[in-house]
Amino acid sequence: MIARYVKIVSILFFVVMAFPSLMRAQETKEAPKTSPVFMPTQELVKSKAARFFVTRKFEEALSEFKLLETKYPKDLAIKRYMGACYYHLKKDTQSIAVFKTILDVAPGDIPSHDYLGKIYMRLGEIGKSKEHFSFIVKNDKSGSYVPFAKSQIDTFERLESLKKKVKAEPGQIPPDQFLKTKAAQAFAKADYAQALKEFNELEKQYPKDLTVKRYKGLTQAKLEKFDAAIDTLSKGLTMDPNNVPLHYFVALVLISQRKYAEAKKELEFVDTHDTGSYQMKAKGDIAAINNVLASQKNFSGSASVNAEYNTNPAQRSRKNAAEVPAVKSANVLSLNYKYFTSGAWYAQASYTNANAFHTDSLQQLNYIAHVFGTNLNYVSTLFGNSFFGQFSPSYTYVTVDRHYYSQSYSPSALIFYSLANWWRVLLLEKVTYSVYNNKGSAPDSTSKQGWSEAFTFTNTLFLNSAQTVSTKLTYERGLERPHGATSWKDMNGVGNTLSFPLYFPFISSWIAGWTGDLETKFKYSDYPKYNRAPSTVPLRKDEQYSWSGTINIPLAKDLKTAVKYSYTDVSSKDNAYTYDNIAGGVTLSYTF
């Protein structure tokens, strides 16, 4: 069973993430799956061409896709891959020809319109680019391509508006001609050294053009000439102090210099003076900077209070067992003190007080946990991508109904790595030694002590360029065999979580700071070695389905509230264990 799920996950990994536009809906409408002119999806994702494409070896991938095309001449997915390879190789003429061929067969093919919009934008043909992005906005039912298309249309409209204002003014380049310049072409092809030379010449010709100054500053930043970039952008701001794009790019340069407080001021200006795409970007950057600034403080903390109604908090409903609804209050206080910093290394001590109280009569649900810990962290880059490592020993003391229940010692190690803009990997290994006191006659509540182990491997894959839609492919491994217990278990589990944002078009702009997300989850757990006396069924397999929705509402600078609703369905086929759980509540949190 595990092998089958791993196989499914591997297929999803490439088809959904490596190139999300290559969904084969169009092909399946045009011909049966058994048609010899169409390559089966499973074979395509396993092909040598696909492996080259995922590893960004586009020349090799293109050669292999051409071979596949001779065998499957009507397969649009293969043609899309070829067009994408040409796009990444900056062979725009060939790429345009391929995607136009696709549109001759399938005029509504959204990925082809997306690529053509990007190519024409790179070539400076704004009218053609806008035509394709407008088609996406009107026809993309999935919504995956719409945010980027709208942002580009907004940029084009800004250029048109600017064009009308500067049409007769000397010292400025007409906006419709800017993208056709050698400077803009070199910038689009990431040839920043050549682009800077061209922008220097262009600036001499158009000394008052703010777009030239903006892109020159951005080019200097790409070349890590940060002071020069700030100087160029600042000259633009002396001519137009309220220019939103210039303020935003100044902030980006300051972030690259790790001058976060100064960057935040620039972003706050953008947030105040803009209502379009720059404001959305600024809000996200401000949130990220707040997290960075919080991590730089020697002392920090957070506190939250929660009230939640839960239809089945005990999760104990077996066949013929009634649910016991309850109101739950969960409160958390966390304190952190950074006592060591050296380059990419830092260490901090922490204390967490977590408690949960329910209105039902089950004492084991009402507890207070005290967690004392320290952690050694390493934050840097690896091969140009973000890397974070942490080692954390901790001690936990738990009381139930004001009496001692358990204590545990847990060393853990965590690694977080950004393999690409669309792929994050997290590894977590935790070993715990626990001592439990007898709190009842139930098999899991008797006195016991011993080791347990938990391992988690999570791939977070972003499905769109804005990184608002993501899926998590997770593998978990657990082991628990405490001495003196009447139950022990090993566990393997695989799961997939899909998360995407909530939008509130019906809410007026005065609460535009509201955010939210929807999340669906499936998890399959296999217990190849499971024993629970006096059960005569040693094996167990669980399936968990859940979905939840959350709305986050900012109340003040460091104060916010979150409203959440969730539904969970769990079943264990082999020992007839099943329950549904519906919960909804409000959490108020404060960070300092």
C-alpha cells in the first residue's frame, strides 16, 4: 500500500509541480487515452526528456522532446515542453512558433497564452502581450494564471497612462519604446553587465526618465552594486518624491543590504500611497521583515488565547460510542532569549507554557505543559538558496488536573532548505525519552517509560509564481515502545496537503488587510507493528481526510485574530476505529 502511494506522489510531483501547465485535459478531449498519437502521462513524466527538464537542462530536454514528437506528433503536452525549452533558452522566435501551433489546434490553451504573453513582453511588444494576458484573465477558470496576468496588465496600463503624460516632454523615452531598447532587451535576458552599459547610454539620452533610472538601479542591484543602485534610485526620487515604484525598488535594495528597518519605512510608504500590485507586494515584504526583525531581537515572545467548540475533542468515538462535544480553551505563552550570535550562528533559550481546558469531564484532556529548551541555529545560503539548520534539546513537564502526569527529554534536529523558488524541503528528526504516571485504567494511561522516535520529511511545492497556492507531500515515520506499557507501535505515513488563498472580493477596502487560506489534507498511516492488549488484531491502517478554512484579521501593530473552521474524518479499518470531528473557534494572538 505504501509503495502505491509513493508512486502516486512521485507522479504528482512532476505533473503538478515541475511544469503545472502541462495538464493533459485538452488531449484527453481530443483522443482516447489509448490513441497511439498521444503519449501516456505516466510514461511522459518518467521519460528522459522530463528528467532533463526538471533539472533545467533545457538543451538536452529539447533534443529528447523532439524525438518524442516524431513518435507522438499530435501530443500537445510534448509541444508545450518544447516551447518552454525554447523560452528558457531565450530562443523567442522558435518558442513563439511552437505555441502558435498549439493555439491553432487548441485556441483556449491557457499555458500557451501565458508563455506568449511573457515572450512578447520580453520583446517589448506590449500590445500583443496584453492581448494574451487579457485572454487569460477572461478564460482561466482555475485562477492559477490570473494573478500574474492581472499584474502585467496593470503594469501596461501604468505605462499607457505615463505615455500620455510625457508624450511632449523632452528628456523622457516614450514608454511604448522603452521595452524595445537594447538596455531593456539585455535586462530581460539577464545579461546585467551589458544592460548596465546600455542603461548608462540611455540615461545620457533621456536624463529625466524615471523608468530608465528605475531599471538602471535594479540592474546595479542585480550586479550587487548596492550603494550605486541606491544613489541612482534616489536621484529619481529627487525628481518625483512620491514615485511608488522607485520607493519599492529602494526597499528591495535595502533588503539585499540587510538594512531591514530602513527598507520597512520605504515599504510602508508604498503601502500608504498605492492601491495596486505594489501595495500587495509591500504588505508581504513588510510581514517578512517583521519576522526577520523579530528574530534579530535578543528577547522576544508571543501570547495567544483561544476559544473553540469541538464536536468530539476526545476522538474516542468507536462503533456505537457517542460523541462528547466540548468547548476548549487553549492558551500559549512563549518566551525566547538570544544569548549567542556569531555570523550565521545563533543560540537562544526558550520557555513555553501551553494549556488546554475542556468543559467535558475527561480529566486527561485538561493539562498544562511547561517546556524548557535551548536551540543552536544556523541561517545562511547553500548553492545560492536559503538554508536553515537547528539542533534543539528540550525538557517538558506536564500536569493533568494539577497533578504530575509526565516528563520527557527530547533532542531534535531540523533542516530547512529552499531547493528552488518553487520547492522547499524540511527534515525533522526527534527522539524522546518519557516517563508517564498512572492516570487511569485505560491501556494508554498506565505507568510507562521509554524511548520514542519521530521522523518527518516534507516537500512544499508552490503551484504558482506568487507562491500563494502550494501542496505539501509528506512522509512520516514513528516508533514507540515504552517499558511497562500495554501498547506499542511503529508507524509509517504518507500524506498530501493542498493550500490555497481565500479571496474576499465582497469586503470593502478598509479591511483589505484580511487574509486567509483553505487547506485540504489526506493522510494514510500504516502500522506494520502495532499491539494494544487485549486486542487480537495486531495490525492497523488509518486514513484521515480533513479540510479547514482560516481568516486572519489584523487588529493592531502586533495584535491579530484568526477565525478557523475545520472538518476531520478518521477511520481505522482493521480495528473498527472511526470518528468525525468538527471544530470552529477564534484565536487572539500578540507578539512582542
